[in-house]
Amino acid sequence: MEETTPPTDLFYAWDISSRAIESAKQNAKMAKVDHLITFERKDFAQVTKEEVMDGQHSIVTDPPYGVRLHNDESIEELYRMIGTTCNTLFLGWNVSLLCGNKELLSFVDMKPNRTNSLFNGPIEAQLAHYYVFTEEERNELIQRAIKKKSRTTCCSS
């Protein structure tokens, strides 16, 4: 197996929009942090397991929440896709999701560890923080639940 060199960049910025990437590059340059960030036009829905780094890392995202977009079904589907992708590919990662419509967070189908209320410009928003369990952690939780259930079943007769 070929050894790979660990990345030197601290942050990876992905967006489906080339305009958003260019704007982020300009902002990073003005803040003098552009040397810490790798920018790439990428559709989060198309990310593959091979593109995801092993280990515990973080995702911070500010997806659309319908203020400028008016197709409720596609927005809901976007949030479902974010949850499914995180639960499938980003095991052991922390995910923070900024959303100006807290009802959309239910479509992510993950329970947040905590949420913070804040303003994103003039929009009242929620910053929901999630931890995506690894397979081992999921299996451990299942085993604990089975043991707990068997204790209550055997002892309640």
C-alpha cells in the first residue's frame, strides 16, 4: 500500500458554485488565511469515500435554507442528502450546520449535541452541532441497548 503525505492545508473549502469559491478565495486572501485553505468546486452530493480523510475532522456548512430559494421540496431533499452523506461517509466527524429555518434541521435526521441561536446577517439562525458515530460506536450503542432490554425483559416477569 502506498503511503500518502498528510495534507498541509488546515481547511478545505468546497462549494458547487464557482462564484462562491471565488468569493471565498477573495475573502480568505483579505483575511490573510488563504495559504491555509484548499478551495475546490465540488458537489457535496457527489463526494466519494475515497475523498474523505480518515480520522476525526469537522465539517462546517451553511447550506441554502429557502430564503432566496422557493422550492421547498428541493431544500428538504438537500437537507436529507446532507444527513445521509454525513452518516454514510463522514464517520467519526463533527458536523456544524448553520440554518436560518430550524424546521429544515429535522430533515438531516440526526440528533444535534447542541444548538446555538445567532444571526446570520439579518436572519435569525440555528447552528446545530452533530457528532457522526463510527461503526464501532454504533455497534456498541446497539449492544448496550440489547443488554438493557434483556435485563428489563428478564426481570419484569
